[in-house]
Amino acid sequence: MAATTAHRKLDAFPGAPNTEEDLLLVRKSSKGFSVITDFGCAFSCPYCVWKNHPSNRRHSYPTDWDRLETLIAEIGRDKISVSGGGDPLYRLRDHADWWWTLMAICGGLNKQIQVHTHNHKIPWGWARSFDKIVLHVDAGEPLPQSDIRMLARWTELRLVAVLEPGIEAYDLQLLDDLAREVEAEVTFRELVGEGGRETKFRLQAMLSEIEARNPRARLVHQDDYNIYYMPDNTLRTRFLP
């Protein structure tokens, strides 16, 4: 698929990545494939990795669609994920052409799309376009219950909460109750950095109780589970600092 006129090919830039080397990496890897966006974000999460990430250069690169399509065609799974770098669904209308291009590529390759977002007010048409929405929520704040119920009717849903120091066991229970009500997966993610291990240890009893009663709930450690296609069109095996 040729790059759209809105996006120049990476060939126009010096030091373009070696697609052949990256193809070998993708073919040999058993990891997932994640496209990292840099569209900005409406939130100021204290645990945000992107704020100080070396790839966050405060200016945008045009997506090399030919290169990205070539790599997606070679992954050994039937889906890709899209996450940030900010929030992939931030100012969705401003980035609609980007999303339509990615959806056309994935549709032509029979690849589904999972999107990671904080945006719980996703229009019906967009929500239905994703195989799964991985919705990040602040468990210590009031949950957007009506929006979560609506999204769960439109597509598969996974709720994710980072175990921040201010979260209490009661917050985890409320989130799990809502996840079971709407038949969504729920993931509790260990915080990277100061206070992460201590918070997990403090909440371990409730986490174990939730995992015992809900087969769709799990605690995960922050790690690099994917190969990452970065906003500057490079491919990385590590995203976390």
C-alpha cells in the first residue's frame, strides 16, 4: 500500500532504518507487535513512562506506511496493538486519516487491532472498529461506569489499573466487581518506579482474592512484552527505560 500524500516516506530522511534487518527480527520473534503513537494526551499520570522517554522528541515524524505494512505482514500473530506515547485516541478527529490508513492496512492483511487508551468516551463507530479496547482507568478515582458498560456492549474490553501508592484494596474490589458485571478482563499492573513494590505487597491479599474468584483477572509486572514500532519509524525490542 503506497504512503498517503499526508505522510512522506521515510526514504526522505537520512539514516533510514534497515527494513531487511527488522523483517528478520519480526519473523523470528514470538512477541506481539505494538505501534507506538505520539498524538499527545489529556492526562497527567504520575507513572507515565513517555514523559521522559528518549523517543519523546516533542515533534512528529510522518509514518512510513510502506515500511509499517511490510512489517505487519510478517508478524506471526493475527493482531497488533496500538498504544502510546500519549494516548492513541487523543484528539481522534485530528488523527482520523492516520487511523483509517492503519485500519485499511490491517484489514487487507487480516490483522485485528487492539487499542490501549484512557479515553472512555469513544464514539460507537470507532469502538466497533477495534477487536479489543484496553481501557486504562484510575482505580483510586470514581469509575466511568456508564461509559464502561457502553463500551463492553460494543466490543471486547479489558480494564487496566496501575497500582499507584494511593490505591486501596476497596478500589480494586470495585473495579473487579464492575469488570465481572460487564464480562470484561481486568488487569492490575505493577507500578514502575518508586513505591511500586511496596504498593503491590500492601495489596497482595486483595489481589490474590480477586484472582482466585475471577478467572479473567490477573496481576502483571511491567515488562517489554512486544516489539515496538516507534513514532520515528524505528523498531525496538525494548520500550521501558
